[in-house]
Amino acid sequence: MGLHYDLRIEHYLKPGISMADRQASHKGPIFNPRFEAWREHITGVLANDGRNSRYEQGEEAELYAKCKEHVREHSKKYLLANLVLLTHPLYLHLRHAHHLNQDTRRDADQYLDRLFSLLRRRDTRAGASVVLIDSVQQYAAATSLLLEQGLVDLVIFTESRSGQVLDLKDLSGFPGRKLYIGGAYAGLCLKTTIENILLENRDEDVRTIRELCLFSPVIHQDTLRPELTPSIPWDEKRELSLGSLAEKAGIEMRC
């Protein structure tokens, strides 16, 4: 079995670094040096898929406090009318890369291309804002770089192995906005987050982004694409294609 994380995500997180340099310098799944002091803790959590946690004690409580400080430092205060909400967008690539086969690897790579095309090419002034919904360890390891680079605008934290948002009030600040949701995994963490969102927002304002939702490779070996899944709690009319979202966000998609 290979690494539980996919080294290639550094190409997306730090596009100026060559593969040779990444392979020579990598020390594990901690791609943001700001959180180097928690390397052992973060790596252990990501590698072992341990117990679920709300970060209330010890080292993980300290890391949670540091992550909240980082969010306050980099978040934007103003959000646009269209919001893209991404739940655990790199969960697969930080925890379950060793479960990919040839077929699901293709799906995972295509997902990354689409995700970062959306993030890097959206109109940040008039198109869509992006809200990252993630666990503390995944944020510290990698997705904090998205906030530093301005690829996401706001961060909401979940439990460590669940899409359960730590504070539901964080989801109540989106009145009058259209919410477009993607991430991982469909039927699992993503389903929980959607249920959380529907508690705090109008049903008619919420859509899923068809091509930006992933199944778990631990469960699904044929495909990771959940376009036809019954596990997302609404019918196909609740789905939105990535192309339609791109039009709303002022993006010319390449894939």
C-alpha cells in the first residue's frame, strides 16, 4: 500500500514547485510550514483516520486555536451573492490516496483539475465567494494555503472525521445568497454538512455542484463520481452543473 496522501496536490497548492523539488523536499502531508510544529499530531490523524473529535483537549485544542487565529488573519469580511461551499475538498488526497485504483485515480485527478480551475479563475469581485468547510488537521496540513492565496474567502470548521460543523451559527450568516455545495464524501461528510446548511438556510437557495462531489474510494472502486447517487438529500433538480456555476461565477472553465 502506498502513501495515504497524494504528493501531487502540492502542484495545485504551490504551482511554481517542480515535481523533482517536491519529491526531494517532502516530509509528509504538511504542505503549509506555518503548522510545522504540529507535524507529528497532524500526520498521525491523517494517516490513521482515528476517532472523531471536536478539538477540546491537549495538542489538538492548541492546534484548533492556532487555526482560528490563522483564519482571522486571512479571511475576507465581505462575501458575494453567490457562495461556493466546499466540504473537506482534499479529504481523499490527504487521507485515502492509497485506496485509489486506475479508474478512481482518473476521477480523483479530474476532480482536482476542476476544483482548482474554479478556484483560480473565478471572478473575485463580482462572481462568487468561496467558503471552505474543513477539519482542523486538513486545514493545517494543506487547505490553509487556499486561504493564504485568496482562493477561498472564509473558513468554517467541522469535527475531525465528520462533516458536522462545530458551530451551526457559522452557517446562519448567508441570508439572500445562493449556495452551491461540493466536496467529499457524498453520502458521508458532505451529506452531514448539507443537512447542517439546510437547518440554517432556505431549501430553495441550496444546490449541489454535480462535478465537484466525490464518493469515497474506500467504498467505491469503480467510480468516484456521484452524479446519480441517491444519498444527497434532494432530487436532480437540486443539482447544478459545473458549467452553469462557471457562468454565474464569471469563469471560463478549461475542463
